[in-house]
Amino acid sequence: MPSSLARVQTAEASRYLQQLCRHWSHKFDVEATADHGTVPFGADRVCTLNAEPDALVMRIESADPVNLTRLENVVSDHLLRFAFREGLGDIRWSRAVA
């Protein structure tokens, strides 16, 4: 399944991971700890979040490339909104085919 990966440098990775998961838990069956989160946006769309000491690593998988692009934008926009004080800059996604 096509996937996309972004690594965002931040010392607040765990905090942002938890905010994102809490935000989407109202609509989706989210699983989250302080270090790892999974957001199933649909049967063929999932976002996995991992908090490292210096970065938040986000991976999106989607069978549909259009949905992959859409979810890259949705996840990025939400993270930038939650991290507005930090000014994370541009989030760059890299594509891979699994």
C-alpha cells in the first residue's frame, strides 16, 4: 500500500502526538500512548504517529494516492495548528510504495 512519511523536529513530540490522537478520537477508533498513536481514518487509510525525543514521526498509508495527499495535508494542518507557538515550518512528506 502506498505510504508517506514525515519527520518533524520538535522536543514536544509526545505532547503533539497525544493532542492529535485526542482530537481525532471523537470520530475514529484511535489507539494512543505517550510514544505511539494510530488513527484509522478509514478501512484503507491509517496514520501512525511515533514520538522520539527530538522528533514526531508520522506515517500515512492509503490505497488511494489522492487520499494519501489529502491526509498529508490534513495531518500537517492539524499539527501546525497545535504547534503554532513553536513554528515548525514546512512539513515535508516522502512517498514510498510498500
